[in-house]
Amino acid sequence: MSVSEAAEALDITRDAVYKRVERNKIRHEKDADGQLYVYVEKSDTSQRQNVKSESSTLTSALEARIDSLERQLEAEREANRENRRLLAAALDRIPPQLEAPSEPRESPETAPVEEAEQHSRDVQDGARRPWWRRWFGG
């Protein structure tokens, strides 16, 4: 076969055929005119065909898997959209009494100054009295 025919049969480039010739990896011979002929064995071409068929089988399996994953992803996105819609609807139904008051809070009432001073004295007196008097009263 010519180099071009061999390249086509082996499914490689012409340069690859020339490299194989250089490295003596493929049987070849030149005729008197300098034309290079390459001997290609049937096993080489059938092996290439097997590799092609295996790669196309793997490619189609991967494409099917990608399609399956894309469908699964779209289903999950749709479920997520539905969950967000349901959550928004539930949040809209929260009763108003659970919401923060819109009016400002009134200031807390404080005890008169006299009561606060009396309580302060009682606390200080309790610290000076012995425990048993505080306990039993007296």
C-alpha cells in the first residue's frame, strides 16, 4: 500500500506512518522510483476497528449518563423551586402576634427613690448581722 492508503487503513496521519517507517516499526520497501510502500497486516486494521467500536460504545454510554444526570439535575431544581414557593407561602401565614411590635416600647416604671434606698439599707444591714439572726429572725 502507499503511505496515504496505509494511513487511512490504520486511521493515523501520513506523518505517523513515516515515523513508524523511520523507527522500523512497520514493514516497508522502496521501489526503483523511490516510491515508499508499506505492508499493513489485517490484524493491525482489525485492531484499529475494535478500538474505534469500543470508543464509540463508551462515548454513547457516557452521553446517555450525561443525559440522565441532566434530567436528574433539572428535577432537583424544580423540587427546590417548589420548596422555596412553599416556604414563602408558610412565612406569609405567620400570625401577626408573633411579629415585632411596630410601636416603640414605653419606658419601664421605676421604683421611687425612697424604696430603692430602703432596699439598699436592708441589704447592707443583712450583711452586717450574723447569719443565725438573719436565719431565725431577730
